[in-house]
Amino acid sequence: MGLLAMLGYCVGLTQDVRTELSDVFETEAVVSKKERMPANSWHSFAIHAPFMSAVPDTPEKHYIVFEGNSLLLKVDNADLYAMLEEGEKVTVRYRQLTRYIHDYIPPNFNSKKLLGSETQQVFDSIEKRN
């Protein structure tokens, strides 16, 4: 198994990513910022001689930033953008998505080790507070 694992590692085929989604967390927060980014019919141009290409149509974005004690969350949602004002107090419900990355660490090709992890907040819902 060690030789086959070493060959797989050399060509980048041995990394495993495990994903976990937490239960719902709830925290008090404030709408700290709203930002609207209009649609753009031509996002960018890249010139590679002798060819030219473009990335078409980026949709309109409606960002709302929520800040709380343990939370900084940026959400793209047109309905929330229309409903909320900056400075408004809300209760935010969110989950944490964690990705764990495992792979071999040379010269040991008998078992994989945890190389790292990354966590991000995933918006669930909000409720206005009085």
C-alpha cells in the first residue's frame, strides 16, 4: 500500500476533504453595512495573443454585512437588502461549515494525517429585534 500511496501522492490524488455542518447558532447582531453592486454585462477582458476573451454577465449583488459579538457575516440577498437598514438590530441564525483536509506526510505513506481545516459561517435566517 505504501508504494501505491506514494505514487498517488506524487500526482496529487491522495488528499481527502471531509466536510461537517454544525447545528444552528443564534446571536444578536447589527446590520453594519449594505452594498449594492450593479450588474455588469462584461466583467473583465483577458488578452492572450492572438486571442481575446471576456467573462460575460455578472449578476447584480445586494450585500448585507451583519456584525455581532462572535460574528462577521456577509450575505448576498436582495430581499434582505430591501427589508433591512444599516444600524438595525437583528437576531442572526447561522451554521458553521468546516472542511478538514487529510493527506499523507512524506515519508509516511501508511496513514493520512490532518493537514488543516477551514471554517466559514453559512447564513440560515434572521429575525428583526425591537
